[in-house]
Amino acid sequence: MANPKGQRLMQEALDDQLSPEALQELYKRLDDDPVEADEFSRLRTVDRLLRAAPHERAPERLAVRIMARLAQELQNPKLDRLSSLAFAIGLAIVALTLVPLLVAFGYLLVTALGSATFFNGVVQAISGVAAAGAAFLNSLVASAQSLFSSSPILPMGLLALIPVGLVWLRRLSRQNPPDDKDE
């Protein structure tokens, strides 16, 4: 159903929270729209089944087992080594990129403070680079759109990569199976 007010009325009616006027409005709506009446009937059936379902407590040590398994997976030395290596490589790349940029920026700042003409040129150059970057991104998006429109199989190929990625993730998870000793 697309009507949120009707859904809210149905849910409140199932929870016995409607006033008599609102209940009257709901019944009027249900008389006018057979689709809503059918949906309310299905909701009422599901509600009745859920209320009749037996309430069972979780096993005593379920929370303890879940927490232990989480702690075990988080303390995996292979994962720690891999994540620390990835962090170190990322930090090195950022440092190698930013140090020359900061040196160049410092030089430009010192030089620009001494000359208004040079400062104007620097501002124009920076805005030109920003405009060129925006133009590059626009052309990149336009070429991607034309590629997708000219080759309808390409989006399907990209869509087919999703199950391949899921299979890859599943194989990766099989290399590190969880322990089920406690069950």
C-alpha cells in the first residue's frame, strides 16, 4: 500500500490503539478500497499467528557464545597484521603525497605574500586547475554515460560481477571458519 496514513491506521487497529472515530475511518476506507481491505485481512492473519506463537527463551549461554565468537574473530592475528599493514601503506601514501604539496604550498605562500601580482596569478592558476578538474570529471561522466548507452551489455557485465564478488567473499570466509564447539 502506498498510503502511509492507511498503514498507520491498520497497524494501530491491530495493536488496539485506535479511538472509535479513527476505527470508524479505517472501516470506511476498507469498505471503499478492496485492495486495502485485502491487505488489512492479511495483516490481521499475520498478527493473529504471531500472537499465537509460543514464546521461547534463548539458550542460556547464547549471549556469552556470541560475544566469545566476536572476540575471537576480532583477535585474529592474520586480520590484525593485514589491517595494520593496510593502515601503514595508506599512511605512507598520504605522507608521500602531502609532503611535496605542503612544501610547494609554503613556497607559494611566502612568494605570494611579497607580490600582489604573483598572488593574483597564483589564485588564477588554482582556480584554473579546479576548473580543469571539474571539466575532466564532467567529460569522464559523459564518456561513461555514452559507453553505457552504446554498449548495453556493459551494465549487465558489471551486474554479473556482483555474484562473482559474493563467491569470492564466501571462499575467503571459508578459509577462516568459525568454531562451533559450544553448540
